[in-house]
Amino acid sequence: MAEDAILGYLAAAEEIPDSGQFASQHGLHHSDIVNVIKSLHGFRYIDAQDIKRESWVLTDEGKKYAAEGSPEVQLFLAVPQEGSISKDELQKKLEPSVFKIGCSQAGKNKWVDMGKQVSRKVQHVEDKVKDLLIRVQNGEEIGKDDVNSLKARKLIVAQTWKGYSVRKGPNYAPKRKKVATDLTRENLQRGDWKELEFKEYNFNAKGPPSESGHLHPLLKVKQQFKNIFVQMGFEEMPTNNFVESSFWNFDALFQPQQHPARDSHDTFFLEAPSTTRELPEDYVELVKRVHESGGYGSRGYMYDWKREEANKNLLRTHTTAVSTRMLYALAKQPFAPKRYFSIDRVFRNESVDRTHLAEFHQIEGLVCDRKLTLGDLIGVLDDFFSRLGMSKLRFKPAYNPYTEPSMEIFSYHEGLKKWVEIGNSGMFRPEMLLPMGFPEDVRVIAWGLSLERPTMILYGIDNIRDLFGHKVDLSLIKRNPICRLGIN
Amino acid sequence: MPTVSVGRDRLFAALGRSYTQEEFEDLCFSFGIELDDVTTEKAIISKEKHLEEDKPSADDEIIYKIEVPANRYDLLCLEGLAQALRIFNGQEKIPRYTVAEISKESMLKMHVKKETSLIRPFVVCAVLRGITFDEASYNSFIDLQDKLHQNICRKRMLVAIGTHDLDTLQGPFTYEALPPPEINFVPLKQVKNFRADELMEFYKSDLKLKKFLHIIENSSVFPVIYDHNRTVLSLPPIINGAHSAITLKTKNVFIECTATDLTKAKIVLNTMVTTFSTYCKRKFEVEPVEVISFDGNSSVFPDLSEYNMEVPLSYITGSIGVPLEVDEVTNLLKRMQLNAEKAGSGASSISVSVPPTRSDILHPCDVMEDVAIAYGYNNIPKRKLSSLKPLPLNQLSDLIRSEISMNGFTEVLTWILCSKKENFEMLNRKDDKSTAVIIGNPRSCDFEVVRTSLMPGMLKTVGHNKDHPKPIKIYEVGDVVLLDDKKDVGASNRCLLAALYCGASSGFELIHSLVDRIMEVMGTSFVPVPDKSGYFIELSDEPEFLLGRQAKIIYKGKRIGIFGIVHPEVLTERLYGPYGCLLCCLLNKRVDRIGCSFYLAT
């Protein structure tokens, strides 16, 4: 009805200047007219311009007085024309709020004498307040002073009235065509798709959220690292053994038994199973000897090596424990060069904070071959890290019990404008390799880094707990883009 | 790794020149230490006390916190650090440390009693004669003991150091282990006498000392050192006696190290005496002490002899990967405090003498590392191992394929060849001869052209799967070929992506979602028109799609794809009825500009 009224009216007239007036002229609710205008505007049948007006509306109190009369008049009428009435008597005749306000207003107007006894001072009063309220209610204009006094008594409040002025739009027609929101099977079967007019798409908004599964960001990065290793000819080591003995985690790596890393502050030792059941005895003997008195050209650490320390079980503190087992197995075979990698969980007895977790992922790569040099190590690191987009590297001398030489790897971070440590590397010591049975000219170059740190730098995450663990926001996992590490 | 705090100005004075922070950082980097923090005494104190940090004023002494390798005990104080850097810079020669030549009779003696084997069996001692302390060197002397206790001594478990003013004592000394109630003395910083068992109780509330009590607490006997007059020197590893406390005025220092590990005790003693013999009247000379065991065995400490190692040149150059001559190697080693010379024998071999300060040198590989450090890690030429590089375009398309599969679309693989009709007419398009590669000798009309879009294959797949339950959601990532003047052969491949939805309604919204998802996983953001930093969607006008029901994807100002409801004429009248949606996207070679021609259809 409202739609017909608007479209019909515009067939003859240029403009509807005021939707409010239009509504009252046609006996329609303004809210209905507004809805129709919005819809017609959306389909460009009409062009609608906002108009705004400040107007006054009655408060609940104002409405009450417009119906029942102002309190001062109610009070005045309750006072007898002749004589007087006691104040208590008067109070009983009126509502408490009417009595209270009435007393003060009627007194102020000098209509009555207020004392113990109340009597009229004038014989006739007009209810000007009620009249004004009724005029406001009808949308009529009233004087400024009157507005202020009603406003002061909180009988009226300001309200913004919104309406439209309306003209014909580019798609104007006296009658709206039925619009379709989608093409359906029925349209095609009936063949009526040619006549269909469609509702316009709104491309300012994104499509509805897709129903998709999502992979974890850290594991996406891990996958890319794996791909890079495989491209470089590295074979993955089996790292599915979190429980390790101190022997494989430390001793076999020529890490002395009093080394601080072997403190309970740094390593999770186990209550059950507390010790390892078996170790390769003849190899253990060689390891013990190299710690105690050296050999293979070494002085050794010169201390009493204790089997009990080596037997202690722990959660592996690095995947190098696995590398050691793999190298030991490799040394048992006739020598063949090998490249190994792994990316898996390691454990440290650390307090959890923004950059540390009790468990994280270690990335490790190693090359075992005859006559490898530091130049090979630098070359393989350069190849590996340049695939990650880090081609500006430099190396700092460092100390690590099982590698010599040891090199910390630094990369120049363009964003941070400084050199950032990105990993550790080195050549495994002869004291580690020779007891395994490798020929003397076989060297192993290796490097390691955490998976979390480069991922945090890649995605600009500064709290590791936002990336890994149960506190991670699921929408971060969902939003996370494809990992393009190594693809450029 | 241990951190050593040294006053910057004192350090620079010891190095004989000043450095900018950057220069000093570079020096550290090449030597293998690290400037960890730059601070002031005031800042350290306020940090300890959790106070608001005051702005450092200009006259506060700047302190460098330097991280040193965990096996370089000789670098744990300013004296050792500065000496190592001076030698590294070639400003100074390697000192020769000597043990004073005195007769056995005039040598101070330490007698070790049998009971010590129950708790702490070893003791080694030495004397620094004619030392001159100033406030800074005195503090450094105390700090070094602290650093050693924290590191190699494993919090005094393995070794504990006691230093004494020798002039207050009288040898010979005895190292004993007695029941605690029998030990009675005034400990350092106290004025009254304590019995050892009371003292242990007393220190339970001492923040610094309480963490060492466990080392002897449960033993029936406590280790203790007495002089000839039964003056207590120390109750190791807890506290020294007050009587023999050293001061700034001390001239002769008696050093004793008690231990459970003799090797480490010797290293600790050597570190103390070599470092501070620089302040002795006879520089680098240390007076020995004879330690006589209960079984009569006697040893003289400190042992400052050099350890000799013969290292083949080929081992060094072959491990580093740099050809070097013998004298180049010996010169490099001298910068690392290792005296080296050509070995006497004919073969190219280097004889290295490791001074007592370098307990970290265990094996020729440690010597080799020092050559590499002095040569400069960053000067070593790199050698590439063989490796492969995959094609980024294909790697990326593989990743996108799995993303689309995770969105519930099934991959199809269709033919590159199709009929002219399928490629043009059936898609409401005219062949203007400017796009498609035409086959000269087709065996059948199915193989007349090389496809220029993925649409024919997608639509044919749906057409031949009429009985498949709806909706059907399929996709393909594959190549098309376009005529290309810039190529030698006149044509080039493009990798495109297409996805199709076929159901009772158009599925336009679903394809729209997929477009958003693909753009999201490519790491691009949705932006308002006409922003060029991301992508937006605009109405398009292509003949194979229904008018007003199609849109193009604009990324960084370029059209990269299109999606829409396939024109009913394409569907019903010519192809394979009834409905579906197709989206197609080209993967550009530049992966950061992923994208291009999305198609979508019903």
C-alpha cells in the first residue's frame, strides 16, 4: 500500500519533499513509509535524501499531565471555592507527587495561600501547561520560553526525527517488478530466467565464511622445512621416541656428566621409567674411556665417569640424541655418506614465558661424509637459509660440548635492521665420532634451530603461547595463510 | 653462557684504545664473545632492588656485560678478557707463566689428613707473592672467584676457592675433616666465635650462603683448613675464617682450592694464579706449595707446564677448507694464545704448546677451531653440496590445491585438447583468432584446439555426471595455452584454477566464499574499491556468464579472475544442463601476484 502510494504519487509529481508529511496526508504510519523508501532506493526505483528535524516529545510525566491536567491545577481544583481546607485534608485528596509539585507550583503562581489551612487567592485559573503539552503532542510549534520551562520541569525532551525526501530513481517504474535473489533449477526448467530481474549483489561485503578445514600454522611451516630438506637430499630420521637415556642424550655426545645442561634445572628426568634397561656395552666402554682419559688424540675431561648418570632416563632435550643413535648405526656399516634431518618435539625444564616453553620443536640437519670442511658447513647453511629467504648470513665462534668448531648463525633482519641469531651449527667432535667406529677422515657437519622462532618472526607473533599449545586462538589458525617458506 | 661485567673505560684502557660500541661488538663477534648489554652500576642496583630506573647520568661508569663461552674460564674477568683481546689484536705476546724456583725445604706445605676422603678429598694451593691490589683489581679478584664458583665449580660442589692474607698465617697448613662440634672459629664478616654445627644453623637464613650448606650438611665430618697455630683458614666450601681475610693492603695471597674433582681444582687454581700473577712483583711468576697426602705422596702445585700437541697441517687446512702455510697457521694460533711452531720432523706438522690458561684445548680439533676463528669464519669460502630447487609455481599450486580440497571441492583432471565449438561457441564466445592455438591435423573434432580456459572440461565433467548426487563441487588447477608474440614459438602456457558448483541453486555465494578463502590463504586482504593494496570484487560483463550475475576479482588494480552464474544458454541449450558454478583463477608465475581470471557459472 505504501509502495503503491509512493510510486503512484511520483508518476505525476517530481518529488515527495517530506516523508513525514506524506505519511500523515495518506493516513499511513511513517515507519512503514520509511521501510518502503529504503527498499525502493536499494533497487534504484527512487532516490531518497535524508532529512532530519529536531522536535520535542512528551516525557511520561508530560503525557500524564497532558491527559489529567497539571498538578498545580489539580491542586487548585481540590481547594474549595470558599473557605479553606487543612493541608492534611488536601494531601489526602491528591496523589503524593501531584500534591508535592502542585503545592510548589500553585504557590509560585500565587493561586493559593499555603499555610496550615489552604485557601484560594484567585477564583479562576487556566491550565496553560496542559495546553502547551497537548500542542507539543500534536507537533505544533510553541514559544521558546515555554519550551524552556517545560524542559526545566522534565515534561518534554528533544528528539531527532528522521525522514526522507524522495525523487524518481534511474530504475523508476510505477509498479515494482518482482526481483529474484538467485537463479534456480525451476527458473531453468520453466524457462522464465529471461524475464527475471535480479537483486543486485553487494560486493562491498565479503562472501559468507567458507566451510573449510584448516591446518595448524606451525605444522604448515614444518612441512615447508621438510620439503626444503628433501630438496637438499636429506633423509628424515625416526624421532618418535621422546624418552631417552642420558647416555644417548649426553654421554655419547661427549657432554661431560657435570655439564650444567645435565642439571635438573634444565632437564626433565623421569621417575618412571627412571633408568634405561640396556646400552651397547662395548660402545659404553669406549665412551667412558674418552670422557675419563681421552684417546683418539684427545686429553679427555679427566674425571670419574659414572654409569649411573648415563643410565638416568629423561625426556630428550634435543633431537641430536636421535642423530647420535643414527650415526652409531651408520658407523656399524661399511661407510657411505649420508644426509639426515629431523623436525620434532624436545623438552626443557624451563619456566614458561613469552619466548620459552617446556617443549618445542627442534629442526636439525646433518651431513656425514669424508673430508667435509667448514667451507661445506658454511655452504650448506647458506643453501638452507637462502631457501628461507635469509641470504645475508654471518657466523660467530661459539662453544658447544659436542661440536668443534662451533658456529652461531646470524642473519640480517631487514625489518628489525639488525643481526639476529637464527641457529647453531658445528662439526661433531672426534671424541664423539671416533668411538662410534667411523674412519678418521669422516666428518659430520650439523646445524639446528627451533621451529617456533622462525615461525614467530614469519608471522609477527611475539608470544610463543599464541602460536603453540591450548591457548592458541582458533581464528588465528583459520586465518593463517599458506606457508610460502622456500617458495619465491 | 656466563656473563662477565666489566667497566668499559677500564677495559678500553687495558686494550690500549677506545672503541665505538659497534667496533667493539664487531671485535667480540669475530673473537666469539658477545656484548650482551650496556648498563651502569646504578641501573644494575635499581634493577636488583626493583626500583624505577633513574636516567643514567654522564658520570656513571658504563658497564659492559660480555657473554663468554662456557669453557673459557680464563675470560671470566677483565684481566683475562683484556689480555686475550690484546693478543688477538696482535698488541701483545703470549705470556710465559712460571713457577718460582724455590727449594723443597722453603716451600709452604699443606698436609692432607685421611678423613678428608670422606667428604672432600682434594686440595691444591699456591701463593701470589708481592701482589699490589688497587680497588678495581681487588674487586675483580673477588668477582673471579665468584664466577668460577658459579661455573666450573658447579656452585662450589666440585671446587671451592679460599684466598688468604699469608702474612697473618704461619705454615705448614693442614687439611682435615673433623666432627662439626670440634671446629670453632670466627667466620668472615662476623665478630664472634661459632662452632661449625652452630654456624651451619646460623647460615640457614643467609641468602647467599644457604645454598651451599647441603654440600657438607649431612656429613659426620666437615672439611677444615688450619695453619700451624690452629688458626682456621676456611671451612670449605662454606666460608673462610675472619682472621686471614684479604684486604686491599694484602701483599702475599695464599690460595687453596678444595675439591671433589682434582682436574677441575687444578684448572681453577691455574685460572686464579695465572690471571692475577700479572699484579705480582715478578710478573707471571707463582710460588708453589707442596701438598703432602696422609699416605706420604707429595705433589707440588700449581702445575703451569704447557701441554704439547702435534697437529698435522693437513688436518687443520683439510677441516677448515682453506689452504694455509705452516707459518700462516702458527701466526694465527699465536693470536689465540697458543704458542705454535713448525714441528721438527720433515712432514708439515705444527707443534702447539697449550698454556695453563687454555684448559679448553682437549684435541687437535680445538686447535683447528682456533685457527678458523683467527682466520675469520666469515672469510672461509663456502662450498655448495649438491641440492635441487623445485619450481615455485608448481609448489604453490600444490599448496592451493590442498586448500581447495579442504574446502570440500573434489579435484578433476581434464584434457587440454577440445573442439573449437566447445572452446568458443558453446561458451557464447567468438573465435577472433587472437587467443587459441589451433591444431593442423586433428584426428577428430574433439582435438581441434588447445583450451584457452578450463571451463569446457569442467562443464563436460558435470554433463557426464548427471546422476551424481547434487550438489557437485569440483575444481581443477591446470594449464591453458594462449597465443603469445613474445615467445619464440608464438604461444605460452598459463596456469589456471577453476572451481564449479552445481546444485539446485546457483551456489554463487559458495563460490564467492571460495574466492575469499583463496585470497586469504594467499595472504591478501579484502579492501574497499579502488584500494590497490589488496583485492576487491566488481561487477563484470562476460558472455559466458549471466548478465548482472558475475563479478571480477581485482587485485592490486589488476583483474585476476572472474566468477559468476554460467549463462543458461551455455548450460541448457548447448551443453549439459542445468546448473553449476564455475570459478577459475590463473596462477601467475610471480607467486606474489597469484591470481587471474576466476570464472564462475550456473
